[in-house]
Amino acid sequence: MDYRCVQCRFAVKTLFVQYSPGNIRLIKCENCKYVADEYIECTLCCLILLIDLILHKPKAYRHLLCNVLHQDTLNVEVKIVFYYLILLWILI
Ligand SMILES: [Zn+2]
């Protein structure tokens, strides 16, 4: 399953290349030449992502919907809870 660039939604094969444990390089999008998903780097410190979600930045929502929740690594129940929370967030 392909990932999506959070800037332009262009399909990318992977979001990063890991050279060694803890040593990764983020992939640039072939279409817009920006980093495809800079949020993948801050998996432990989700504060930046949370702030960008509060500020309604589209790339934060694209990261969450296209590159996290859309992957097969999460089970269906977790995806339903996330989608429900995002829907509640939008409606409030
Ligand atoms: Zn792009």
C-alpha cells in the first residue's frame, strides 16, 4: 500500500529510508520536491502534530488519514475510534 505526500497527496512508495537503528532519512516527494511526510519523524513527540491538528493544517490531517490510519498495521477497531474522534473534532 502506497503512502501519500502530505503536501500534494502524490503517492510515494515509502516515507523514509533507515540506514541503521535511529538513523533515518526522510524521502522527498517526486512531484512537489518537499519532504513527503515530516510528521513521521516525530512519532514520540506528537505535540507538533497535535498543534497542527488544532490549527486545522491540511497536511496534519493527511498524515493522520493517509499515512497512519489508512495502513494495514492498525486493526479495524482502532481505525473506527480514530475516525470517530476526528469526526467529533470537526463537528465541535
Ligand atoms: Zn508532494
